[in-house]
Amino acid sequence: MALVTHGNSEFDRDTAVTRRAPGVYDAHLSAGWTIIQAVNGGYLLALMGRALGDALPHPDPMSVTAHYLTASVPGPAVIRTEVVRTGRTMSTGTASLIQFAEDGSEVERLRVLAAYGDLGALPDDVRTTAKPPAIPPYEHCLGTDSAPDGRPAIPGSTPIAERLALRLDPATAGWAVGAPSGKGEMRAWFGLADGREPDPLSLLLTVDALPPTAFEMGLSGWVPTVELTAHIRQRPAPGPLRVAITTRNLAGGFLEEDAEVWDSEDRLVAQSRQLARAVLQG
């Protein structure tokens, strides 16, 4: 058996997996990354990314698609991986996250299809019309600890919030004071509370760690992810990230969230789209 991790931050420890046999990994889903009672989808994606990074010959996640089948709970889990194809510049694999019911039967929580490559070997030409989101300075944004006037800004607390250095753009935090804008937008500065610098693996957490846009649309309650696809575009530079998420369409009890993640050098380092269920009550 071999422990698979890098570094000693809380994120690294909590996404560590143990290789039990080729393609089979033991994991423990930490209660520190829960929202209400469910384990956060971005944390789960990073955990799966850790196992796939060991199973595949290329180092970096580039495209990761996850289908969330049942809600994961803190505790032991097993990840089973399969190498689908290995090429010179990219490799593709699948992974399933399994937990066990009280009667000992297997329950599949999550299934992933991912393409891995070497982000450091990509050409450095960039041709884009994308622009970093306009967010006020960090100290003027709202966190769970304090607002610019010294009052707590974001009501309620979940275990995952204690592990994030998250500051919301006041223009997208009206929900926190009972005055949502009605717009499907969420923007924030993002980092890990213990100061761990971002890397391709932590970007899988970043794309699904902000409060849902449904809050700013006047909805409340859990917004569970059905499917999430993340594209990791570059290795991020050290420093805080900026995240912008938008929803254009809420219909039939489902909404999409499109996320962009920018690093401290104004580079677009990750993108994602997810389909989520919404609680249709205000």
C-alpha cells in the first residue's frame, strides 16, 4: 500500500489516497469539507483527481467531467480507476467513488472521466477575448469573518467555509443581508485558509467552492450538482485567485453555472460548467 499525496496542507492531507492495488485506492472523506451535511463537490473532484493523477502517466488534469450520482457523506470510501487510453501528450481515465450502505452493499457516489496532460509543456501563445472579472480590492470584499465596517458579512457557517479564504464582491452578496440582486452572478477572491498556494489539483476545488448563484437569484437551500466539467488551462501563479460564476438560465428546477478562475498574473487558469438542481422557493 502506498500513500498518494503532495505537501502537508490540510487540503493535501484531506485529499490523500492510499493505493491498495493497481487502480484501487482507499480514501477518507473529511467532514471538514461539507456544506450542511453533504461533502462539497469540488473537494470530491480534487480527491478523484488525486487518484487519477497517480493512475495515469501524465501529471496534470486538463479536462475532468463528473456525474454526481448520490450524495457523499464523511467517512471511508474506495476509488476505482481505469486507464482508458495513453498517448504521447495526453492520457484518459475513469474513476468511480464508492461508499458502503449499512448492509455492506456498495453505493456509487460519483463517476469521472478525465483527460490528463502536462500543462508545463503547452505552447505559451494566448489569443483570447476573455477578461479578468472586475472585483473590488480584497479588503473591501465580504468574508465570513468581517465586512468593511467590521460586522460579520456572510451569515451562517459550514465546515468548508473555515478552510477557505473567501471574500465576496459586495455587488454579488446581497443575499447575505436579505437583499439579493436577482442576478445569477457570484464573484470572489479565493484561496485556502492555511495559505497553501493554488495548483492544478486545487483548481478542481476552486470551480465549485463559492456560494451558489441561486442565492443571489433569491433562492435558498441546497443546490446539489448533477454534472460538472472543469477545464484546467494553465498552472496558476502564486497568490489569490479571482472567481466569477454566472447563471443565465434557470428552468424546470435546474440551472447552469459557468465559472472562470483567474490567477494573480491575470491569466485564465480554469473554466467550468455545471448543471445543478435548484430549490424553487424564495
